[in-house]
Amino acid sequence: MAKQPWHGINVATALPFNDDLSVDYDGFAEHVRWLAANGMDGVTPNGSLGEYQTLTPEERARVVEVAVEAAPAGFQVMPGVAAYGSQEVVRWIEQAAKAGAGSVLLLPPNAYRADRATVVAHYRAAAAVGVPIVAYNNPIDTKVDLTPDLLAELHGEGLIVAVKEFSGDVRRAYEVRELAPELDVLVGSDDVLFEVGLAGAVGWIAGYTNAFPNACKKVYDLSTSGKAEDAAEALKIYRDLHPLMRWDSKTEFVQAIKLSMDLVGRKGGACRPPRLQLSPEITARITAETQAVIDKGYN
């Protein structure tokens, strides 16, 4: 299979801020280059981990431009283009294409619990721009579920090329393969990496790679190799990382990953409101779990 811009590990990048909570574009550019140097395949800016909901339109556009400018040759940029309105989504896709992105990540409409016809119409409007679209299924937060049969419909109409599957139900990888064999499944949550990797994922939109890219890459490579003998090695590393990876599907995932980044010497830093600082109890727990991973030699 030829490698596509949505294949491999695309890091859902955390976004650094300055002390006054303005965007640290230089720090973000350095982080993109660091991820590329540490074996990642690309970045997905303006996702939830990138706190896109708190950015002004000017900031959000500049984040995409900075990612593309910082990306070395062959390094992928897949911006998140979610918005409440379909017309706004189209504008963000057009902006991503103009900046040089090779694909985009798109949630279903989620200003309300959209029905099936609304979801299809939303993706039709987005696909008309002509940029490959990776659908993002996150029924936990959006209350709109891109079920395997709906994904098959969207793919059959040529509206999407892949799905970031964040439902947590690893069984869906098999049902998607049955209903839409050519639709690429991407791991959508860090804490199901091993399971969905074994089920045939061809990519991962990853969170904890912001702090531990090499260890995460090893689990991904082993889990997706197709070689039975690699599973045991993958599982050992995965178990060591899993206490941290579970934070990727919790409400505090942005603060958790940024805290781990701080602890390994990367700039995680503060989040913009309304996200608050972690409680002392959660801070202590994430600190201990991060230190345990560091003590085992992972980086």
C-alpha cells in the first residue's frame, strides 16, 4: 500500500503558550521539528490537544502555517478543521490547503446531536474542497456517533479516506474493515494503540508522543508490523506506558500531557481557560506515573 499523508504517526500537537497565554509560535515550530527528528511522520495541529477552541481565527490559521513552515521535507501536516458551521469548515479546509497541508481531520457537526442526513451533508460540503478528509469519530464528546455503517456510507460516496476511531470500542476496527475494506482505520486514543494496531490500523493520531515519541513509536511499529512475534515485545512496552496513555481519553488529557512534557524537559506549560490547573492529587499521580516511565529508560 502506498503511504498516504494520513498514514503513520501524526502527533496531535500540544500548543505552547507564553506567560501571558499568547501563542508561542517559535516554541511550537521547534516542537514540530523535534517531533520530526524523533521519528514521527507528521503533526495534527488544531485538534483538541492543541486547544483550538480557545484560539482566535488569526491564531488558528497561523498555527497551521507555522506547522507547514517548520515541517521538513516529507513530514506531514494534517490540521484539525472542525467548526460548528459547515461553511466555516470549508473555509478552514481551504486555509489548510493554501498553507500546504496534505489532508485534514474533521469531526461531524456537533453544535447539536446531528442526525444521519445532516452528518452526510456536512461531509459532502467539506469534501467538495478536494482535500483528503479523515473523519474523527468521538461520540464521547460530540454525542454524534460515526458508526461503522455510516462511515461505510461516507467512504462509499468518496467523502472520507480514513477515520480516527476514538470510541474506545476496538471491535469497530473489524466491522469497519468488513463494511468498507478500503477505508483506513487510524488509532484515535492512546490507550487502545496495541489493540487497534493488531486489528489493522495504518496510522495513529497520537497524544503522548508529545512527551515520549520514541517509546510510543516502538509500540506502534511492533503492533502494526503484522508479525506475531512482535506482539509480546509491544505488549511489554505498552503495559509500561499504559498508566500515562489512559489520560488521553480523560477530561484532563490536555493538562496531563502538557505536565508530562514539562517533566521530560519539553515545554508543555499552561492551558488557556476554561481549562484549569490540575488538582494537587492528580498532579502528583501524573508526576509519579511519568517518572516511572522515565525511570524505565523510555524517552
